[in-house]
Amino acid sequence: MMEEETAEIAALKKTYANLRAQMYGEASTECNPLEPGDGYSIPDNTPALRELHRQLGLMPKRRDEEGRLYLPSKSKKDESTKRTLTDILGHSPDEADAFVLMRCARKHPQRKKAVSKIW
């Protein structure tokens, strides 16, 4: 592994609690019209896109004790699990997950979990 990749991975681990948080965090920044760069917006001219807007808008951005971005669990893992994404949205965040996965695959086509061992 190259030294640059190792430094990038270390920085990502300090910023995001896990890969899911990274995908949502990067997508949120990229879609924010107030952020500099080549950002973009998502149209909302169909029911499916309006649902995507709703899910992304309700996605909570939380920080752990180390200051890393994390998302609540999608569903209850045990009795200690507090409010889940399914509770917040009323159902599983399928559209939002599909969007951030597609966006991540396009932004990081070279990323392979087995190779980078990031998470």
C-alpha cells in the first residue's frame, strides 16, 4: 500500500465512524449548493425523487465522542439501540442507500474493500 493511500485512510477514519457514514457524508457535501466545487442538486420532479429528497433530508448527522460522523443503525440490533433510521423515516432508507452507493461507486471506482482494508 502506498504511503499516500495510508495517510488518506487514516484521515478518513478520523472523519467517519464507518464506510456508510463516509458515503452519506460525502454525498451530503457534494449535493450542498453552498459548498464550493462542482456540486450538483437532485431534481424533485417525480414521486421517486421527492422520496429521495425526503429521506436524505431526514438523515441525521451525528458525531461520536471522537468527533467522527456516524448514522444511527438502520434497524434495532438489541434493546440498547435507540432511534433507528427506520424509525426516523418510517421505513428502510432504500432510495437514499441506492443513491449514496451509486454516487460512491462513481466517485471511487478504484476502491475495493479487500484491497484498501479501510473498514
